[in-house]
Amino acid sequence: MNSLVDEFGTDTMTRAERRARERRKKFRRRRLVAILVIAVLLLGGGAVVGVLTTKNSLGDALLSRGDYEGEGKDEVKISIAPGSSARQVANQLVDEGVIKAAGPFLKQIEEREIVIQAGTFTMRREMSSKAAADVLEAAEAANKLTLAEGNTIKVLKKKLAEHEFSEDEINAALDDKKPKDYGLDVDAPSLEGYLHPATYEIHADTTPEKLVQSMVDGTKNMLNEQAISNDDANYFMTLASLVEIEATGDPEVRAKVARVFINRLSKDSETHGYLQSDATVAYIFGARQDLSTTAEQRKSDSPYNTYKHKGLPPGPVNSPSDGAFAAAKNPAEGKWEYFVATDPDKGEVKFAETYSEHEKNVKEYQKWLREHREKNG
């Protein structure tokens, strides 16, 4: 190995040695320029060697040179085949004149973690890589359906229609169907509550029936994980759906609310076995389950009217969250039979064992309500 003196010279270097050192410096500079030129040429052709893996200012500058600016011009339909890789899509967009080079586009896809969906997309010629990636990212979001915690079949039907499934397809998958029709051996009057809340991907071959099957499978898996038998499933799912509506996301509050409903089921309770839940009555009329119901509505003969029929309703009234299910399975210990949110802004809920105690709590809520109305006009 050469010493530092051999490599860099000293004050005693000869003129020949100095010339040799200068030649070496010039060679290094020329080699660096050549490398940069090659990188730019490769970038323009859609293949970046090494540059894409660097995130320094030099790499970003090189990438920007192979990119258009703006939203583009002249619409063009781009059909992406199932199973296409990001590189294949990038090359396709280059060939169609949508983007200038593959490199900047692939950088967008990688950094934003976009999953490219198959299908036909409306794009424009000479789009920036960011604009092209925006289209595909929006398509990714559009090809997903989210059934939120507390949603109902009514809501799911609307979401399916938004994804352009036909009314006949939607009704065939949901109407008059029960969990047993989708392989879950549970006695329940309908699929309500057995459609697991989650986000589901929609592909070219997706049908409402396939989506519903995935949702029921999700509930089946959850019940298995919780070690709930098929005989007990409807009880816990129904109770959980009431907790989902009546309680906040606070685990402690939910566990207490679950206990309130369980205590009310007793024939010795002050409610004599009636749950008296507005959420079940609202469900009958397709109304928002978090709102109070009218005296006329509470006269309904529906088996879901828990003011008129003792015990739990025949089945769940929504798709409960895992948190609500946990509360139903593991309720708090206590003798409460009533509860009311005395300060909804703070999420404060008060529980009572007797109706007279509950009336005092209700007055607190009414006071909050008056102050809230005055404050907000």
C-alpha cells in the first residue's frame, strides 16, 4: 500500500511528479462528468441505475430533469392489466406519452407506498410524475370499501351502490340472508351485525356476494378468537351492538354500559326485564340510532322495540367494534340500571342504581344542554 507521502507528494516533489499528479486529477474530473452524463441519458430512457436509491440533492436534481410539469393536456385512457408491476406501468405510461420518464414516477410510487390497481384510468399526456401518481392513488382509495364500526346493512347498501354495483346484485347478496347462508352457523334473523367492520379491497372480479362473504368470515374469525360458541354468538353480538351505540369509545364506560343492560335483563330490575333502549327503536324506523325516539315510535309492535318487549332484540342493530364486543364479553361489576351523558363535550357519563338517582343525573344533563344552547345561540 502506498504511503501518504507517495500518494499526495511533499514539498520536495519533482516537476515530473507534480505533472503526474495533475494528470490524475484531470482524469478523475473527466470520469465524474462522464458518469453524470450517462446517468442523465439513462434517466431519459426510463432506466435509472443507482440514482433512484440516493435521496441527496444530486439524485433529486437528476430525477427532476426527466419529468414534465403540471397536470398535462389531452385526455387519454390507460388500461392497466391485472398483475402489472410498478415498473411495467411506468414504462406503459412513458410509451403512451403520459409521463416523460419512469424514474420520477417510480420514486413517487415508492415514497407514497401506492398500490397500483388494475383497470382503466383517465389520465393526460405530459403529466408530471406527481400528477400521474395522484390519479393512481385516488383510484387505490376508490377501490376500497370501508364498513365502519356501528354501520348497518342500510349503510352498506349505499356504499356498494357508490361502487356501481347493481341494485339486483346488492339485494341478492344481503336481502333475506342469514349468517348460515355464508357459512357461519349462528341463529340470527339477518346478516345485521355479522358484517365485520373493516376496509375491503374491490377488484375487477369482486361482487357484493364476495364482499359479504369476506365480512362474515371476519366476524367468524373474531368469534373464534374470542372463544365464543355459535350458541352464544347472537347474545354477545346483539349486546355489543347496543353498547356500540349507547357508549363512547372509553373502555371503562363501555364496560359499565354493558353491565347496565345485563342488569336490566333481570326480572327483578326496576325496568322489569325491559332494556328500554332508544337505539333499538330507532333501528326499526331506519333512523339515527344515537338520537332519542318519540312516544309514538315507542309504541311499535316490532320485536326490536325494547320498550314493549322484554329481553334483548332478536339480533344486532349494527356492526359492533371489537371494543364494544370486549365490553359485552367482560362487563364491569356493579348494580347500575341507568346511565346518562351529563357532559357530552367532556364525555362524562354518570351511572345510577335507582331511577330517583338517575333523575338527578338527568337534571345535570339538562343543565348542560341549556348552557350549551345559550352558548351556541
